[in-house]
Amino acid sequence: MNENEQEIEVKFYVNDLAAVEESLLGLGCRLVEPKVFESNLRFDTPDGALTLERRVLRLRQPAPSGQPEAAGVLTYKSPAQPGQEVTIRQEIEVVVDNLVTARHLLEALGYQVVVMYEKWRTIYRLGPVDVVLDELPYGNFVEIEGHNPEEIRTAARQL
């Protein structure tokens, strides 16, 4: 697996996202991505093969602000390594400039939308890791993403 194609993260369900944000600001974290609204489509085969294999195929709008020319991002995620407290898996992302065409391509290949979800996302930087605050209709989540599990554990302890 290419190191640039690796996602290393941990995700927490939280009751009070505002308290987490206060903690981040108290630690002197830098705002990387102001609060932005995202729409996500997850695709699968008609028989649910991706889900059964714990793989993800997602089309997300909007793209991160670091890619202003993009309309969105197409992402593939492999199954996570089992039994780990920090999730490590392959993640391949492709910037797309036309979400409608990207969706039509996936559907022409036999994929169908199985889940659609929307969220508000804010990203902070805490040392070497990104701390992502996600607000969804069914709950709030904090993701800590970094280059190795120890960075993530350190950030989680700080929070």
C-alpha cells in the first residue's frame, strides 16, 4: 500500500461537540477548514458486496478547500485492519470536477447509491494531526487523523 494512500484515524461519538471545540482552542489548535456543509453518497453493488467486505466507495461534495478546482472527491476505502484501536486502511481519493458525470460513471459500472448523508465539518490542526468535528443528524463525531497511531493516541489523551 502506498503511504499516500493510507488513512490512519480514530473516531469518537461525542455528546458535546462545543466542549471539544473549546478544548481544541484552549490547546492552541489552528483552524484548518472552517465549518462547511458536505453531501455524501455511498455506492455499492446491487448484492451489497462492498458493504459485506467492509469496503467503501463514496462521492463527496464539496471537496476540501485545498482543492478549489474540484466539485468533489471520489473515495475508495479498503477494510480496516481488524482488532486495532486505531483504524488503518487504504484510502484512494480522486478529485472530480463534475459530480453528475462521476455519479453516472459509477452507475454505468453497476454501482448504486445505498446511503446518502449530510454533515457539517470543521477541521483543526493539533500538532501533527487533524482533528475533525462532524455534526450529523444522528450524532456528533470527532475524528483524529495522523501519520501513525502514536500521534493519534497522544492527541486523544490531550483532548
